[in-house]
Amino acid sequence: MQRLSLKQSLTQKLSPQQIQFIKLLQVPTAELEARIEQEMEENPALEEGPDIAETTPDDNDYSDNEEATEGDSRDDEINVEDYLRDDDISGYKMQGDGVNPDSEDKEMPLAAATTLTDQLLTQLGYLNLDERQTIIAKQLIGSIESDGYIRRDLKAILNDLAFSQNIETTLEELEEILAKIQEFDPPGIAARNLQECLLLQLKRMEPTPEVELAKRILEEAFTEFTKKHYDKIVKKLGLQNTEELKPALEIITHLNPKPGGSTASARSAQYIIPDFIVTVRDGKVDISLNSRNAPELRVSPAYADMFKAYEKSDKKDKKLKETVSFVKQKIDAARWFIDAIKQRQDTLMRTMQAIVEHQYEFFLTGDESKLRTMILKDIADKIGMDISTVSRVVNSKSVQTDYGTYMLKYFFSEGIATEDGEDASSREVKSELKKLVDNEDKSKPMSDDRLMQELKKKGYNIARRTVAKYREQLGIPVARLRKEI
């Protein structure tokens, strides 16, 4: 038997304004302009410009303010009846609106970029290949990955040609056409592995004794070369000592292991737009917000005037009420958005000020060793906000200083105990680790155990596995791969 019951419970939900603020808070400066433009397109009650004294009333207060705002020299008022016409009206900023005779036709230039595949296909046109060979060559070029390698097995490409192009060929013919593609620029293109890539580049060089020795190293002792077993290379090639290897190794190490990445047009340039600017003036740290984070927005005066017209009109007109309700909805949305932008600016500045206070010595001197241990909770406690709010501020935000541009995440790090009983920033420990590696004897590079001992001599209580983790994060290879002659 079913029973009916009443249950009372409390739930916490975010208001639309709070959701809008959260979304704006995590947007970086580079995307904020696009977000504002999108909002202005969707809401005609929002426009750019300095804020003026609003005459728009609240929900239950439709006061008639007849005084003109200073600087507002509009001669004509908006007639609400114009909005009540049955004629079809083009949407706000929609394609198909009337053409302004005063405006000039402007073309938006588009950046032209040539991909690696386009370049290879262009070079393919210079070969005297028949239609069948051209199809095979295009299939090979299409199999080249972004770094310039063909990793797909040639037998699989044979099957692709048979099933998709209905072309029967052999491995010999496929390798013959591949050899022609490998003569294209950039050097080393269409190689099937690193060894072949480096050899293709060496074959284009003048055959000096050093280049010929480099070829022998790659052909006869490639495994030993990758492991930097120089003594084994000397023995295998019948050389006198490791000194004879130096010129050849110098040539090999200057070859390009990723020929596809050398095409400048294959990569689009990316620029960091800082959200904050921190400068040192007269021994003090000055913080400012990027001006793009503080746009001048206001509620459209035209929409505000519509309420004045409503006050003078017949309030019993149902169509008029619907129109004014729509206008008020747009005005409220514009106000919410403007408030969210202002709240975003305030939260960003409070967070950045707390970060600067915590890492004041670094911003004053630029010395990485001055960086202190700092986690999200430290900043959240200082500004009296939740950790998730600080996380949204820090995410994808950057700061421009006198010493370079840094992502805000750079200043957050865990602590490592020192002999003095204090915590040292992991960033500081990494900096010391890098100095040790940079200054080590490259003929006998230090192992992780030795690096741990050296760091302990400097007062950092650190485990070997932590040294290995920091070394990997810094992109430093193991001792064996750091060895040089």
C-alpha cells in the first residue's frame, strides 16, 4: 500500500548570478574580451562606455526622473510604441541588418599558413611520376605524422592502397617511392625511426672525415650511442681513444630529431597576455590589473528611457507590459553581468595582493631562492575565501614582473624540511638541484644518491626518490645520459 508523506529538507543551490561570476572568474584575460562581446551581442541593454547616472527604477519603483544626465546630449527619446510594431525587426547585430551608408566595407585579413603536408605535396609536383606512382606517393605523405616520421608499417600501407585506392604494388616499389620522398625538405623527413632520420640528414652533408665517422657511429654502434657508452663505440669502430669521437658526436648532436617540427608554419604563434603587472618602484612592489580586465560597461541609456515612457503610458496595455517586462529582464541581466565583472576584478586583485605579500622577497629581488612554501589554503585563509575560488583565480592566469612573465601556479609549491626546522620551497630545492647538475663534471655525472647527499650538505632533508622526481620535472636525464667526453 502506497503512503503519502511530507519531507522538509534544506538544499544549497547557486543562483544564476553566482554561476555567472564563477564562470567569469576562471576566464583568463585573453578570453575575457570575447566573453564580453558575446554578452553584448546577446543583450542589447549592455554596452561599452563610462557608467552614467541610471534612471532605471527597481522592480516596484518607477520614479520619473526628468533631469538629464551630465554629458548625455541625446535630443530624442525612445518611444516605447516603436517597440510594439508588428513589423519584423532584424535581431541585434544579426546578419541582414540595414547597411549603414557611412560605414566602409572592411575586409578581415586571414593569416595564411602552409602545413607540412602541403609543402610535401608541392615538392611532389616536381617529380616526374605517373598517375599511379603519384597516388602511392600521396598515400605515403598522408602517413607522415606531425613530427615528420612514418611509423605505420609499409605492409599496412600496401593494404591501404589495395583496399582504398584499388592499387596493387610491392614493398620494393613502395620503398623506391619513399626514398624519393625522403629527399624532400626538410632533411630527415619521412624517416621510419630516429636512426634513419639522422642518417638521411648526414647524407646531405659534405662527406668530410667527421661526417663519415658520424655515419659509422649511427650505422654500426647506434645502440651504444643512445646509451652513451663511448668506450664501447671506440672499441667497436677500432678507434684509438674517445677524443676521436668528439667531432663526429658534435655533428650528430646538432641534427634535428624531429624534422616535421622544424616547419615554422606548422605551428601557430601563441602569446601570453598577463592578467597582472607587478613592478618595483622606489623599493616597493606595485600591483596593477591588466586594463583589459577592467572594461567600461554600462546599462544602455536607451533602455533606461523606456521605463520613463512606460510611466507615462497606459499600464493596462497588455502588450506594453510584456515589452517592458522583456526590457527589464535585459536590464537586470546587464546589471548582473557588470556586477560580476566588478566582483571578478576585486577577487583577482585581493588574490594577487595576498600572493605578493607571501612571496614579497621574490617580487622585490627576482631571486628564486627567496620563494617561500605556499599552498592554495594559505592564500584562501588570507583573503577569507574558499580554496576553490583561489584555484579558479590561479588557473590559467599569469603575472608580468620585472624579471619575466610567470604563471600564478609557479608560486605555489610544497615545503621540504631543512636542518633549521623551517620549510623550504620545492621551487628553491629544484633551483639548487639544477645548479648542481649544471656545475657537475660531465665526464662523471652525479647519480641521484650523490645529488641527495649534496643537497643534504646544503641543509635540505630530501629523499633519493624525491630527487629523482624533481630531476624528471626539470627535464634532466639520468646520470648515464648526461655523460660527455
